[in-house]
Amino acid sequence: MLPLLLAFLLPALSLCRYEPELIVVTVATEDTDGLRRLLKSAEEFNIKVQVLGMGEEWKGGDTRVAQVRAQFNGAL
């Protein structure tokens, strides 16, 4: 039964070309070599990167969490 289901389901799935947009979120307070490499790699694979906190003062480890929470209104 499963092979028969797959025989009909797989071709139908190929017709559904919905691909959700992937957005990578990162926190960086300054431009670094690592950030530039990330952005370059993402660009090569057509991945959108959203950088939070650029130019802001680094206030410790919770800064990342606070930036992401603020961006997503605490939904995470």
C-alpha cells in the first residue's frame, strides 16, 4: 500500500513548489571578518540574513537574547 501511495504522492509533491523563505537572524555590534564571511556565504546561496544590534554597545551575553526577543516581540 505504501509504495502505491508514494507513487501517486511524490509526483504531486513536485508540483507544489512552495518553499518558505529562510531568514537567518544574527546579532553583531560591529563588522567583523566572521560576519562578512557569513554574509558572503549567505549571498552565494540566496539566503537572507538579518543582522541585529549593528552599531550598538555590547552589554554582555544577554544582549543577543534581548535583541532577538525585541525583534520578534518576545514570541520566542
